[in-house]
Amino acid sequence: MGVWENFKARRQAKKDAEINAEIQRIEDEKGKRLTQKGREKVTKNVETKRKRRGIIGAIVAVLGSVGITTFAGHALLTSGNQPEVGDKTNIETETENKDNTPTSKKDEYLKQLQNMDLYDQTGISKNTISNTEIIDQILEAYNENLSEDNKEQIDENDLGIIYQNAGSEGQIIEDTSGDEVTYIKAPKSVDELEDGQTHVDDQIKGGYYLVNKENDETVTAVIEKADGYYEIRADYVSIKDANGNETVYTRNPDTYVDLENLFDEQLKSGEISLDTIGGAFENYYGERIDNLTSKNNESKTNDDELEF
């Protein structure tokens, strides 16, 4: 399976899992199985909600076409999840409301936005920062740390993103020794674990790791569990290319970006959530795949470990 097909298959698996979870929730609530018609209705509702979660990109495009530039900043890259937005050239066509007051399609669209629940299931508020801004802020923070460490700054061409499944046992550690539960990616055997640490590889669906390809450092990372995204301290990430050559990325504590610290104010205000940040990583990964595929310069390692 190619890189793009693998990515689409994971997206489809996520959608199927969300549909099945919603069907199970309704059946548990009603105490009986849904009919085929009921299941089809649930499927349609879930697909609509998923499209709504990807609508920000379409909203930005339409608002940009009518001269509004302060909403969200940049479009989300959701690999075809955006709904059709119609012919932009007719956006200013005059219509009439119930009071026979002339309005434009622009006004109608803005009114529709006011009634749209973009908070539904995502933790993303109407004033959220965009995927691109999230990645840009991380890169900026990392470069600031590099400057303090007297190291050369990097640009996006030097920034890599790796997707990995949980991997073999002994890679993902849950640490409950502090005030909060934290996650660490580092290879440790059972006898190397410290007090309060346990292996939780079987609970992890996958992880996205930003890396500096110039000096083989990890930049920051997130992992996904069944209930959403979590920050993880990526002490060690290894990956092999198509020829079997291994690259190892390790964490420099002086330059590594702490996501919860970087986005502290936005997280506390509810402007974004860790799921928002995780979604930004996932979409950024999809963007990098799209760019490489369009250039016919696809780079594949294996179906579970990919770096771009």
C-alpha cells in the first residue's frame, strides 16, 4: 500500500470507528439494536459532523473571497473533507429577507456561520488559531531555543514529521509519579522503569513526531489514545528508510518544545485543546504527503513508520 493510500485508509478507519462508537452509544441508550435505516441515519449524521469539523478551510476560502481576512487565518488541510462552497463569483448576489430588505449572499453566509456549532466534538472554538499557525508557533519557539543554545536556526524545509504506530512493547511510557500523568517515548525494559512508570503501548493508536532533520533532534510530539490526543516527551524516535538505513532522533532538553507551556494561555482559555493541536499535526502530515505526491517525489519507509 502506498503512502497516500495508507493515510486515506487510516482516515477511513477513524471514520468507521466513530460511526460504530456512535451506533453503540445510541443502542446502549435505547437498550436495543438499531435497524438498518437507523444505522444509515447515524452514519449520515457522523459524516455531516466530520465535514463540519473540516469546514474551517472552506469558510476561510469563502470569507477571503469577500474580503474578510481576520477569520481563523489559514485553511485547514483536510484531504478532501471540505464541503462544496458553490460559485464564489456570485457571492455578492442580492437577495431579500422576510422584511424585503436587500441582503447579499455574503450576509447570509455570515449569518449561517453565526448559527454553526464549530465547537461540536472538537474542542475548537470559532476563534481558534489554524493548523498552520500551530506549526509555525512551534517552529518559532524551537528556533528561539536554538538561538539560546547558540545553534543555527532552521526553516520548514528542515522540519520533518514522523508518523508511527505505538510500536513494540517498551516504547511508550506512562508516568504517574508527578502531579499530572505524563507520557514519554523512550525504549525501556521493564526493569529500567522508575517508580510510577508503566508501559502503555497497547493503549496508543499512534503518534506524530516533529523532528529537526539537520541535527537529528526531536522538536515536540503528540500521541493519540482512544479518548483523544496527549502531549508526549519524545526522548528517542528511530526510523528506517526504504534501504534499511536507520536515523535516530533524540531530545535536547534545552531546545525541546513543551506544547502545554507554549500554548498555555490558549489551552486555559479554551481557544484550542490538545485535540486541536493533535489535529494540526495530523493535517500537517497530510499536507506534506500531498506536496510530495504532487511532485511525484514520494518517500516511503514502511506502512507504519513514515517521515516527511
